[in-house]
Amino acid sequence: MVSTYQGFRYLIYEEFEPRGRVSAEVKISWNEAGRLSAGEIRIFPACTAEGQLGCSNLSRAAMSVFFIGPVFGGREYFSILQRGGFYLSDQGPSEPRPLDFEVLLANSAWNEPVW
């Protein structure tokens, strides 16, 4: 089974100056046991018209996307990091990137099925 999620990140800088948004789509595969397995993140390209959705309209800025495994109480660090890509306002988005949720969520209850 594959689930698809779309997310938006609105960037605000000094003195609450808006710089636009970066839009991304994450596809997640579930295995037969109900655990997250693989996935892919795709950051959407620049909008071509005002008011469009499903595109990025970031101006004069850059943004990187990272996925961090669960950080447990009493620790101030994370051990697993997956780079999800980036968006540069003058170059656009990176290529779609694979995600490995089995590695990202290993040794945690975050990948245990609830049914």
C-alpha cells in the first residue's frame, strides 16, 4: 500500500518578512505487517502564476528538508538523519529523493502497527 502526503513550509524572516513557501509531496510504502518501509520525497517546482497550489514560490531564500529519527528522552542528539532534498529560489528543487523509513524508525515504537 502507498500513502501520499503533501506539505507546505512557509518561511518568515527578520521582522516577519514573508519569503513564500516550499511545497513537497511524500509517498510512503507500507509492508504487509503494517510498517512503514520505503518512500520518496519530491519538492515541487516554482509556481507559474499567482495563487497556484502544488508548487513552490520561495523568493530570495533556500530551504533544506531533513528527516530525523525519533530522539528519546534524556538524549540531546539524534543518530539517524536522511536528507530529503532542497529548494533554492534561483535554481528550483532538487531531484526526488528516496527515503528509508525502516532505517529511520528502527529500534523505536514509531513503526509498530496500531491494528
